[in-house]
Amino acid sequence: MTGVELRQLRYFVAVAEELNFGRAAARLLIAGPSLSQQIKALERDLGVQLFDRDRRSVSLTPAGLALLPHTRDLLERAEDLQRRAGRLSGSEPVRLGYVNWLPPDLTARAAGVAQLHIDAWIAPSHTQAARVADGSLDLAVCWVRTEDLEQRGLHARLIGADRLYAVATGDDTSDVAARDTVVLLDDDTTSWSSWNIYAELLARDTGARAVQIADGGVTGPAFFDHVRRSGRPVINCPKGQTTPLPPDLVRRPVVAPEVYWTWSLVRREGENRPAVLALIDALCNRVGDLGIHTPDAWLPEGDPHRN
């Protein structure tokens, strides 16, 4: 196998597709006798006969037929490696901003695709979207609405989603209907603009009770104090998704409907740099549905990933 070369594998595929050495040689822009010699060398190195051939016809042997799809796959992977290397060669760093969530396998997905630089300034969703629009960032992971994208000339791909839950006092961890919960809105619209919009739509659509606060208690210790004072379970915002709960509080799944917050990977509409586009594909191509399109799921009006 040490003598096998990619060009010989390309020759094999060309002959297999043409089933004619003359046509395959013309397609490959090489001489017919040279092509025949290379196929023989490949068969010798592989230890199997790939073609049955006589003066009138060429056909694949069972071994050739079995190896053909694997050879095509190997060539595709080799070409992908070359494309990735080409993107990295001399490419500019891609600057990525975020709010509080990033894919756990971000580094692995980005490896070999782009020179990823994660911006240290953690800011609210609307701020990060604005930074992409003005060129301060190349990409951002944030929550956006369709109207935000249109106004700022941005494009969004789904990269993640959080199913929100409620936090309550006591020891009851059973499901709670959204209409029986509280959702907090903070007076600080600079910090909580996106959350307030989301929370207002959640209350409107589900019947959850919207409660105005002025102490930054959408997350953190102040949030837990609001839960203790509330007569209802309180919806936990995405910034508090992974915060450990105090021992006197419990998590309760929200149902009827299940409430989701989406994370978009946002770029400028006219972005055409290969490294940026390649990174977007690497981060988003295999994300899937994430449960946001099930019959019981709720997304707010204007969410770009809402059906």
C-alpha cells in the first residue's frame, strides 16, 4: 500500500466511470499507455484486479466494484483537506463574540477550519449583533429577531437552543404549565433589552405573569430572592441556565408549551470571506432541530428559526 498515490486512485475512478481506457485517458489528459500502466501498478500495490479488460470491453471486477465507493470517499476527504488547508493559509483571524453560551465542542469544530479568536468582551445579545453589523466582530452567538437582522443587514444560522425551566420553593419538581409561572422584566433596558422583549412575548402568548423589577434580579442571588417571595415558579433566563440552585429551591420543567430560547450565529449579509463562511458551516451544519419545532415547543414571534 505504500506505493498507492492519490492520482492513481483518480485514474481508477475515471476508468470505472468511463469503462473505456481511451475516453478515460482523454478525460485525464494523459496518454492511454501511461494510464494502463498506472492502473496495473495500482492493482499490483493493492493486490487485487480492478478491471476485466479485453480488446472490446472493460468492466469492473467484484473487487473493483467493492472498492469504488471507498475510493471516491477517500478522494473527497483528500479534497476537503486541501480546501481546509487553503483556507487556513494566510487567512485572517475570525473574531467571534458571545453573550454567555458557546457550543461545548467549539474548539474541536473550528480546528482546521479557521483561526478563531474569541472576543473577551461578553455583552448582551443586541450589543453583540450591533458589533457584527459595524464590523467590530465577524460573528456573534446571540439571540436575535428577524427585524433585527433586516435592520442591521445581518444573517443568522441556528447554532444552539436552551429549553427554559422554572425555579420554585419547596420540593415539588413536577411539570408546571407556563401560564402558572412568573417571568421577570428588568427596568435596565441597556442590559436586558433582548430578555425583556422575549419575556413580554412569553407572557402575552402563554399567560405567564410578567413582573417588573428594578434590581437586576433576572439572574444571580437577587433572582433567587424573587423566587422566594413569589407565589409562583419563576422562569429562569438563559444567563442562569447552569447556575447551581440554593438548597431551598428546585427546578421545574415548563410545559404547555415547552419554552425555548434560541442562539443564532450571526454574520453580515454580504460576508464572503472563505474562512468566515467555512467556520459558519463547521459550527452549524450538524446542529439539527434541537427540539424547537416539536408541536409543544414555543418560540417568540419574530424568532428567525420559528416555523
